[in-house]
Amino acid sequence: MFDDAQLTGALDRRVQRREERREFFKAAIGAAAVGASSVVFSSAANAQAANQDIDILNFALNLEYLEAQFYSYAFSGSGLPNNLLDGSTAQGARGNVIVGTTNPARAVNFSGEPLIQQYAREIAADELAHVAFLRTALSSAAVAQPTINIAGDADGPFTAAAAAAGVTLTNGVFDPYASPDNFLLGAYIFEDVGVTAYKGSSSLLTNNAFLDAAAGILAAEAFHAGIIRGALYRRGQTIPALVTASEQISNARDAVDGTTTQPGPPQTYADADQGVAPLPTPLTTERGTSTGTGANFVPTDPNGITFGRTAQQVLNIVYLNTANAAATLGGFFPAGVNGGIRTSAAK
Amino acid sequence: MNDKIDFLATIEKAEHQRMARRNFIRMCGGAAAMTGGLSLLSACGDDDTPNPVVTPTPTPTQSPVTDADILNFALQLEYLEGNYYSYAVAGGGIPANLRTGAGFQGSVITGSGEGAARAVNFSDPIIAQYAREIAADELAHITFLRTQLAGAAVAQPSINLSGSAAVVTPGGATVPGAFTAAARAAGVIGAAEIFDPFANDINFLIGSYLLTDVGVSAYRGSARLLTNKAFIDASAGILATEAYHDGVIRSSLYALGLSAPATSIFDKIQRISDSRDTLDGATDTDQSIGTAGNANLVPTDSNGLVLGRTANQVLNVVFLNAAVGTRSGGFFPEGVNGNIRTTIANP
């Protein structure tokens, strides 16, 4: 079961945990000295819980680095400022953004599409704020940005993801910066995944201030995903290829994520991902059952609850891990993510 | 600023909240014993100064606040949203078997003539399909919450779902339809005009904005107060679903604002947002959809976190009343069921 990569990952992780804990206790001692709340770390269990929270928030920070860089390039043509990228070196090296060469990460030409441009502007600003917020919340425990690949090239992760999904390529590539519609599909690849990650992590947070903040970010990501999916749904009426692509990408995510059906918490489902194709949607009211076509802009379970993924399942997607063995890097994170959670789920 | 102290401040804040919760339980337990009074989520959830405003009520309720109280409060909001979307899509309210439970069971007050709750004659099939999906999700939420709460689930209260000029409440009072009352209070229409959310696509979206924005802020605000991990997991998923809905509603309003000959949609939404913000105290809990040149589709703070409301602030908004001690009004003319039902002072 254990391959070398897994083993190495597990060992790395233990070293990091020790490092983090040391930092935590240092911080706790510092606080006690200035008379702040010393009850916080009154037990080993509390420190353990705090470590778990840090791992989860750092995992989220990795995803936010990715999303923020993508939207920042797509809207403005440049990436995040340097002062938002450094971090705790004990938890992984600071990496750069691989922008590519033939179809580099760049500003999308939104002319004629002011609506989508507004979406891009607002989402880019939110994602940047999330990076800044998580870094502040984590303080010295925040991980640095890992190496991120957001190239639109033939050998870039967007093309790899699209090709694996069976999406029709243009001259052998899927370039998310080539047009507003491609931008929407590129965003769709991330946004739903971000939502499932925050959803799946929320019940694992032990500190309720972090839970509160995570709920606020989860909601923001769900707004974004709703906006993106709603736009794809509407445009899909005249450009059916968008709907087809959304279903193909969804199926690919389902195939690679390694999700099993578990009651949880966090609850997960084996085949939960959904594209934006219209669905027959019967509605039972006091007047009986009304039949008709509904949109599918919210990926929910039968209870109307947006589905979630564990961090390890999310890693399979962002690593574009088509193998059954667990992965520690790949796809959008060619050197892996930083922090205590970096190995994907084995399938 | 010292990073470590920053991080500790966050932890410390959480510790304060835990203390506050304990204080809440003590205080509210005490209050119940002394006054036969009520338990109020917001009375203590955010306040570590043990100085609650306690309003005696004729019906003694259970203290302290529990996860069931929070879920039942959410259920009240889902009854409101579920009926709104059910009427808009299918012309009828939620089925009778979903209305029963503890407390006083009421009916939907539809009104008559212009403004009456009824199926919207959608001109844009896409908006009709969005509406159908949302209606199905809200019905699923009602069913899910009732199942989770089982015997503790509270009944649907009386709901004023009308835009008509005048409706009669079960108590015999003649009042305006709640949508008209809200629109008048916000200055969206004149004091003698009515607002009919079932009249057309735009009005339906504005009515949706009136309700769904509040639902998001309610789930967002209560996330950190839940203790059961399975409920946290489920509640995060419902929060996400509501946020997807709101993302589509707000972006649809924005798109209509761009294409409408006049830009009055932006002005109307701004007024509704301001009105809600006035109702629920000094904290910033509400944002409009921005202007034609500057979209604001996600209502966030400077950290990119979606804004939340306490249950008490939500009551102020749905009762359309900022006064302390309010037990009914607006969309709930006979009040809500459950232990969270009377307004207190907001911070």
C-alpha cells in the first residue's frame, strides 16, 4: 500500500508538525508573558487541535494562491504582489508561477463582454483578499506559495485537464485566456473544487473563530461558483459546447478525485460532481407535482446540500492524478502543495 | 505588528466566544428560572459581557440555546423561502405534510388581486429554470431539516407572502403585503404604491434578493455556534447552496440592470440593502449589487468574507422592525416558532 512517495510525505509531514508545534508553543509562551489568554494551550489536546486547524487553513491557502493567481492574470495580466507569497520555510519552499510561453497566463480580452469582465474583476479581488486574510490569520505558521502552473500551453495543466476530460481542444490546446468563454470554463475547473474543499473541511475545524471565517470564505466561493455556473448555463443555451465541456470536466473530476460515499462528517459521495446541463426537475407543492426543466447551477446532494470533498480528494483533482496511487505533486502544483496536508487520497 | 500576537489574538477571540457561550448558557438558564423567560441565541452568543436584555414572555421556553434551536430558526427561514419559490414556480405553497410540528402552525397569506402570491409568468426561460432549481433546493432543505430535528421540528408559522395593498392576518389586523411593506420602507416605491414580486422576471428577482440574501447571512452567522459536527457539515453545505442561489440572483439582477433602459435596478437594490442595514443595528451586514460600472455581486467584508447576521439581526429584517422586544411583523405576522423569536438590542 505504501509507496515511497507516500512514505516520504508522511515523514516530511511529521517533521513539519514538530516544527509547527514548536512555533505554536513559542507563540503561546509569548502570549502568556504579556498576560493574554494562557488557557488556550492548557492541554496537549488543544495544541493538537490547533495543529489540525493550521493544516486545514494552510491547505486552503494553497488553493487560494492558485485561484488568486489565475484570476489576477486573467483580469489584469499580472500576478499577486510578492509580499503575499513568502511563508514558513519549514513547511515547503516558496515557488513561482509558471505562466507558460506559447499561450501564457495573461489578461483575457473581455471586449464586448463587460458582464464577464466584472465577474473576473470582483472574483480576483475576493481571492486576493482571501490570500491576505488567511496569511494574517495563520501569521508565522502560514505556508509560502508553492510552485503554481497556470500556463495555457499545450503542456500546461489546463490542456491536460481538458484533454483528460475529453473536451474538444483547439489546435491541441485548451487556453483559458483565449476568450471569455474559455475563461469561464477555466474558472469552472477551480471554483467548484474550492467550494467542495471548504465544505469538506468545515466540520474538521476545532476553533470556532476559524470555523466562522471558513464559513465566510466558503460562502464567497459558492457565490463565485454560482456566478460562473449560472453564466455557463445561460451561454450554454446558444453555445452547447460549453454545457458539454462542463459535463466532461465534471466527469473527469469525479473519476480522479477518489471520493467514496461516506456519512461523515464530512459527508462525501462517490459520484457527486455535476456539470450545468439542464435537468428534469419535478416540484411537489400543495397543488401536486409540477414537472419542468430546471437549471443545474448548484451541485447538491438529494437534500439540497452542496457536496463536499476531503482535502486529500481535492488534491487528486488539482494534481490531475489519474493514477490509483496517492500523489504528492502534479498538475497545477508541479512541486506539490506546502503545509501538513500534501498527499492525495489513494484510490 | 507582531505576527504571533496576531495569531494568538484570533485564538483568544475564539476562546472568548467559548466563554461567551458558557456565559450564555448560565445567563439564559438563570433568566429562564427567574422570569419564566426566553432564551435568545443572540442575547449571549456574541457578548462576553454578562448584561443581556431579557424580555419576559408569557410562554416559558427551554434554555439554554441548543443546536436544535439554531436549526429550527433556520427552518423558519426555509419555510419562508420555500413557499416563495414554490408559489413563484408552481403557484402553490409547500405540501401540507411539510408544515406540521411544534409551536403554532400557520398558513401562507397570499393576498388577492395585484401582488397576490402566485406563479410568475416568466418571460425569460432561463430565469424560470433558475427559479425551479432554487425551489427544489429549498423544499429539500425543509425536508432535510425536519428529518434531522425529527420530533423537535417546529411548524410552519403564518407567513405573509403577499405584495398586495392589504391583507388580513390571523389575528384580524389589516396590514400591507410584506413585500409591499418592505419596498415602501426601503423607498423603492411610494407610500401608496405596491410591489408585486410575482408580476414579472425583474420583480421576482428583487423579491428573491429580499429573502435569499438574508438566508445566506443567517447561515453564515450561525455556523460557529453549532456544536454537533454532523450539523456543522450539513449547515456548511446549505450555506453554500444558498450562496450559489444568491450568486445567480445577484448576477441576474446585475445583467438586467446593464441591459435595462434605465439603471433603476441598481438604485432599488441599493435602497433595499440600506433599509435592511438600518433595521439590524450598526454593524455592516448588507451590500447592494453595485453600479453599472462596478459590480458587487458578492457581499463581503474587506477580507473577502461574506457578511453574516446574528439570528437577532435576521429577526429584525424579517419582522421589518428594528425595535427591541419585537415578536412578530413583516413576513411573520404571528411571529416565528422555536426558541429564538424575540428581538433584543443589537451590538
